[in-house]
Amino acid sequence: MSLTLLCMLLSGFICLTNGGNPLQTDVRTKVNLLKSLIYDNTKATVTLNSSAFKQLVHLCSATDSSSSPKRVSFSASIGSNSLTLGNGQTLKFETILTNDGNAYDDRTGVFTCPAAGTYMFVVDALSYPGLWLFLKVNEKTVAKVHVSSNYKDKPLVQISRTVIVKLKSGDHVKVENIGNNGFIYYKLYSGFSGFLLY
């Protein structure tokens, strides 16, 4: 009886992996039934050929919530006051629009990577001329944003930089002012965003 049930489940499982019903719930149910037959069957010994067993292992890892892609994204801006920055100061974008995965810390201005992958970051600022901002990954500069002093006749200039980087779990990403007397305007004109691409 157990062997017959296993054959029926296995044929449905193979059908699913070859373009059958893609519903996740059905797959999980069949995986759980197969697991119980393989691992908990004390009355009979069930032997699977290696390709069927590999398919089962692959399906189990694909349905395991711990291996599914994590949602990681954040977007934050300067709050209710403009910032006057000192040399080496990390910008704290304290008004959070979104923070899926809670990886951005508005108290420190640092994003801590929760899952290895390829990420996109965007830094933008409305500032007076002479501003230098560096986007850093673990203290290594990966992008720069600058308002040239040649724009002295312009009161405020909007600047932006986008970068795509590979990160490891635990890496830190931040925006740092380089130089004295940097100025960042508030009211949603200046922000820091990032998200996991893949």
C-alpha cells in the first residue's frame, strides 16, 4: 500500500516539475507526503532511484522558506531639519519611507546587509556647492557624489548617484560626508535608498 501511494505521489511530483500545476501549496503537500513516506515509514523500505531523490531534495530546498529570496529594500530621507556636516560624518536619513527586512538603521545611517546578493543603492541630495559625499561599503568607497564649487552662483544643486554592488551578509553600507561644512537640504529632497536585486 505504501509503495502504491509513493508511486502515485511520485508521478504527480514528476508531472509538477515538468510543467504541471505550479501551485506552491500542492507542491508543499506532495513534498511533505513524500517526506513522511521516505523518512517515517517503519513498515516498509522504500528505495528511490537517484534522479527521483535529487528532484525531491531540489523541490524541498525550493519550498523551504529559509532558502526563498528575502525581501530587502529601504528608502529614507533627511527629516525636518537641514544638515550641516563635519568631515567624516555619516549621514543619518531618519525619515523612513520603507524598510523591508529592517536592514537600514536610521539611528546610525548604516545599512547592514542581511543576505548576500547584488544590491542597488541610490544617493541623492539637494546641496550648496562644495559638497562631497562618498557611498561606502565596509569603509571602501564605491561611489562619489559632488557639487562643484564652480556652481557658486547657484543657491542649491540637486545631485544623484546610483551604484550596483555585490554584498556579503553582514556588510555595511553608508553615506559619508568628506570635507568640512557640507550642507544637505531636507523636505524630501535628499535621500538614501537600496534594495536587493537578486
